Amino acid sequence: MVNGFPNDVMGYDRAITMFSPDGRLLQVEYAKETVNKGTPAVGVTFKEGVVLIADKVLFEKLVIPNSVEKIMPIDRHISAAMSGLVSDGRILVEHAQVAAQNHRTTYDEDVDIKSVVKDICNQMQAFTQYGGMRPYGVSFLIAGYDDKPHLFITEVSGVYFEFKAGAIGENSKKIIEYFNKNYKDGLTKNEAISLAVEALKNALNSNFKIDRLEGVIIEKSDKTFKPINMKDFKGKDSKE
């Protein structure tokens, strides 16, 4: 047994296009492990919008916090939070930004949120299929607002799903369990932000620090993402 994989399947991880005897693409599974070791990010939809919040761990005390981006804009009405290899995520976001701007230039309208998600996932899927490549080691929470709030989660294999609330990265299963117990339809903006903060606090325990969190919000009123002052939403018994 090596890293959780039986020895008799390890030879099948040499090529990305080779299935193991039990039908697994091991390089894709390795990429998923990269995401699972990344810092968590959460998203919560509410009645009038969507919230994205990501945990930023600064491994060097001299790093300037604002230079570390875990949430990036794709268009004025779409943003993406990432977990895993941030460099991989940045390449995919930049690809999506160009596609969104091309759509606006051509059609004079905002790009459809789901089409952006599909475009990113098509790129991710292609890198699981051809030789000489490796899968992207990143997953996204992609949030936006058109006629209603949307929150999508992408996986390294190129599959995607839409959620009311979701999480990626380390402890994501624990966070999703918290959402399953505490999420309800019709949340207000403040309730959605507090729920996201509480879910992270519940998962991170003693490692939770409010000043490590980065958040953005989009609302029906202007359909434009804006930063959240996280210290205004500490959650119950949170400490700075």
C-alpha cells in the first residue's frame, strides 16, 4: 500500500490516459488529493445573492496578505474561489476572463454564468484525456447572479454541479455536513455570511482566524461583486 493505493495499481499512474484494472484514472485521483489538501473555501446562496468566503493561510509572516488571492473575478457578475494549486486556478480564471470579455464585445451583454462554468470544465476535462498533460490540481466555487443567484462547484475531472451552499478544500466534507444541518431557504445577506463563517469556524476549530478570511458578495440590486469586511461577521464566539 502506497499513499492509500494498492501496490498492484501503482504502475497505472504513469500515464494520464491509462485506466487501472478497477477503472480508475489515478492521476485524476492524485489531483483530487491536491484539492483536498488546499485551504477551504465556501459559498452560500441567499434570497437576493451569493456569498464566497475563502481561508488564506500565510505560511510566511512577511507575506503581504492582500497579495494572496483565493477569490478572483471572472466578470463583474461572476467570481471564483479556488482550492488546490492556485497557479493552475489562475490560468483557468484568466482563460474564462478572456472568454467573458469576448462575449461582451461581440454581443454587448453579460456572459451566461453556466456557459463560463462549462468552458472551464471543458478545459479541465481535456487535461484528463490527452497524453503529455496532467490534470489541473484545482477546484472552484463559481458564483454569480443573472436572473437569480447561482453557485457551482467544479471538480478536477471536469464535472460540475450547482448547489445552494457548498465547500471545497480541506475539511470540505465537514463543512458540507454543517450546511446540511443549518442551511435554510430564504436566508438574508447577514445570515448567509454568518452561516459561512460559522461553517469555517466549526471545521477549522483552533485554526480559525477571522482576519485570515477573504470574502465577496453579489446582490440582486446591482449584480456586481463587492468585498466583505469579514471582521463585521465574526460569527458566534469567534475571536480575532
